[in-house]
Amino acid sequence: MLKQDFMPTAGATARVRAAVAPMLGTNRIASVLTSQALAGQLVQVLDGEADWWRVRSADAYEGWMHRGYLEAATGNESDWPITTGAVVREADGRVRALPFGARVAPDAMLLSGEAFDDDERARLHPPESARLVATAETFFVGASYQWGGVTPWGCDCSGVVQAVAAFHDVRLPRDAWQQALEGELVHAAPLDIDALQPFDLLFFSDREDQRITHVGITLENGRMLHSALARGGVYTESLRSDDPYVLRLRAQFVTARRVLHASHKPVGAV
């Protein structure tokens, strides 16, 4: 059976075959993008028919996906290396680019970039605040803003947070309001820049009811990294700046949360 002829069934597990597969709000291609799943990742098929299926990704996020983005799973995908961005030649000879966070098939040849199996990733990229901040700045600064995006090819505010954390094996939910329920409280408004540590998450709201609408990552020296439509994408801000945009952000600050705990230690730590 050709890959493009793959037909999902409700309750099955499928593998994403596209480099980036959109998860949509409804079962039509013109629907709003809500999130993305990446090559080699697994999704659970929930329901649907013919070309459109509702799926659940590993972070429990649900959306509609066209079957053309999917193929049969083998069951060992969780052992495939994860890339920070690569160009690969696949077993069928096709050469293609894969984004940060995609899994590389074991029969693919890495032409450029890097990919890490779980043991190597745990050793080289442990869940330490300095490492997470370095990953965010190295791979995401300059990425374009894309609602629903989760890669340096385009991401929204919670997408970059989730993707960076996941690479270091820190699991966070998909949306900013969900991430604001994780970890422990650092403080609520007003913003106290001196109380923050690297990779604390800062949450903001532009709504009267204070429902969280934006999230950023604390960096060293009173800076924050975030994906913002007003900045065109992933940008670093000085939180002490008197820039009008930063002043507005500080006014919209709701809470700071710490999602890295004592249990997040480098391999071999006691």
C-alpha cells in the first residue's frame, strides 16, 4: 500500500509523515490552525471518516488532521532520535528538511544538522535552566510568529515554550493558560524582575477577566524571550526597558511560575 493511501481507523495510533502536520479547529483545510505535530511523532486517531480525522497528540491536544499527513506506525517511534533541525535522505532517496523537535527515522541518513537519541539528549541537554535558556535563544530567536506553530519555522508564544521544554524532557501542556497552571508560583502582579530565575515563565493577559493570553521565558539579566505578533516572531526584551511595548507588557503581567524543580537535575546529579 502506498503511504498516501493510508486509511486511519478510530482508536488506532498513527505516525506523522509530513515534516510538519497542521492540527486544525475543524475538518476543513481552511480552518484555523490550532497546533502542529511533527515528523515521526505519534497521534491517537479518535474519530472521523474518509479524509479528515480528529487526532490527539502526545501532549493530549486534539485537532483535525487530513489523512495525507499520516502513515502507519511501527510502534518503535519513541526510540527514534530527535533533531534540533536537520536535512535527511530517507530510505526511498527523498531528501527533505526536518524542523526542531521532529524524530528521524532509523533508516534515514543525516546530511546536515544533529539528532540525539534519548540517552544522548539526556546527557547533553539536561533539564537545567541555563540549558533550556540556551536552547531557546540558539534555535528560536528570529523565528516568525505563527498562530498554532511549534517550531523555529513559525511558532506562537506557548509553542516555543512547550517545544524548548520538551526537548529537555520537561513536559508542559500546549496553551499558555494551561501552562499557567503548572509548576509553582513565584509571584503575582506586580512584576518583580529581581525575583525571577532563568526559565521562569511569565504570564500576561490583555483581557478584563485576566484569562492568560501570552507567555514568555525569563532569561538572564532581566530579559525575556517570547513569540509576539507585535514583534513579528521570537524576540528578546529587556523587561526594564521603557519601550512603550514593554511598558504595556508589564501592565498586563499576571503571574510568574517556576516549572523547573529540584527533581530536574543533570544526569548523574545527587
